[in-house]
Amino acid sequence: PEARGQGLGRRILLELLVQMRKRGENLSLLMPFEGSFYYPYGWEFCYFHRRYIMELEELKRVSQKYGHLYAAQKQDWSKLAQVYEQFVQDKHGYVLRSEQNWQHWLSDCHLDGAWVYILEHERQPEGYISYYFEQTKIVVKEMVYINHAAKRGLLNFLYNHRSHKKTLHWSAPENDDTVFWLMSSKECAVTYPFLTARIVDAAALLTQLDYPHDHETIIIQLADALAAWNNGYFAFTVHNGCAEVTPVAQQTAQISLDIGALSLLVLGAVSAEDLVYWNRMTVSAPQILTSFSRLWPKQLNYINEYY
């Protein structure tokens, strides 16, 4: 407590960015204890979950018997990976899990006292679920499926616990449609801020990305209250899907924004039009906004990593 109020937190965060930049790690993902602590330093919520807390009886309308389930073993990691890779195909910003990642994931479930079950239909894996019990509730760590039938089958598996458990706690992707099936959806489903992101080195990161469209050179003015190397004016050009970003002397900017807004845009959490509407970005001409927004369309971000 006696060290508070000296700006030590800011200095620590700056040093973290310095070290990440040296390692070529140009994007920081952070699960904050409190978002308001990190907002002034450029970390913005770019990932959200749809969090459910509901009575198991609520699953009656959406659950349906489908396939069969069995407990996953360590050697089954490739089946989990097969389902996961199909599940994230329509999503953005997700983690590419290697075999080592899957083994760590399974060990993490075991340490939490969680069970992992695979759902198969016609001998093909179509879903899996990891969950544990906490008094009268079921907590789902992760539920993944490749089609609606498999999802209903997994929810039916949970529904069948209603004789000895009362409530379900589940964090689903932000666009999850289970709310359309629930009678008390207004009470049990909320949008939950999950993970923040921050660009560490803007010029370096922008040149590492692939772009869907080319873009003629524009001048971007970027502000960063923490990392001085991101402050200033940059000439930004995209040719053949690759960007060139060059620091330039002060001049009239065609686009102006801060590092937090740029992080939101690049992560696909919001659109360029959203940022202009929120007064988080200024653009010198409407046609520039139209062409610029096509480089980073709004996406469905998904991540479910806790370690």
C-alpha cells in the first residue's frame, strides 16, 4: 500500500511493452482483473462471451438426444482438435491449438476436477464438453460442436443432470443462439467482457498482416499515451495484400486515432464506422473511410483460453 500513487503500475506496463517489442511480440492479449485499470493504457475489450446462468430445466426446449458420449483420454486429443477446428471456422482471433496445447488443456481440466466427454455420431466426433460440479451447479469450461444437432445433444447431456444439480453456468461465443430457445432468456443471458487486446508496436504489426484489398497511401496520425514509439504520423500503403508503414514528418492526417481504437479496429472487434460514430477516430473524407474500413471488417472474435 505504501508504494501506491507513485506511477509504478504505469512504469511496469511500459517495461512489459518494451520487452514484448524486443521479442517481436507485437500484440498483447490480457485477461484483466478490472478493465478500468488498463483502459487508460490502451488495452481494450476485444473479446466477449455470452454468459448463461440458468436453471437446468430451461434446457428442455433446446435439448435433444443425439449421438453418444464417452470420456476423452489423452490420446483422443486429435478428435478434440478436429471438432475445435471446425467450430472456429466462422470466428476470428482464435488460438491455433497444437498437440502440446491440447495436452495442457486436458491436464488443466483434470487439475480442475473437470470431466471431458466427446460426442460422436456415426463414428465421427461432432462435439465435446468439459465441465465440473460446484455444489448444486454445473460449470461448463468449454462446449464445442460442429452442427446444431450436436449442440442439442450436448445440452441434452447437461439437462439429464437435473435430478441432482440445479443450475448451469456456461460461457458461449458472443453470437450463441441458445437465447432463442429459452423461456427466461432476458434473465439468464448476458454479454460478458472477457479479454482485452493492445497493439504493442503498430508499424510492425500492421506490416505482419495480410489484407483483403490494396489501399493507396494515406497519412495516419496515431496517439499512444504509454508507448512513445507509436506516437506520430505514418504513411500507410497496401499493395498485393501487404502493408508498408513508414514514419513521416508531421503533416495533415487523413485518419487520426489512438492505440486503443486501432487495437479495436485491427482485432475486428468494431468497424471503422463504429469508431467514427464514437468519436474515437476522425477521417478527412467519406471515401477514405469507405476504403479504409474494407481492410478490417468487423468480425466475430472468439477465444476461450484461461492460461
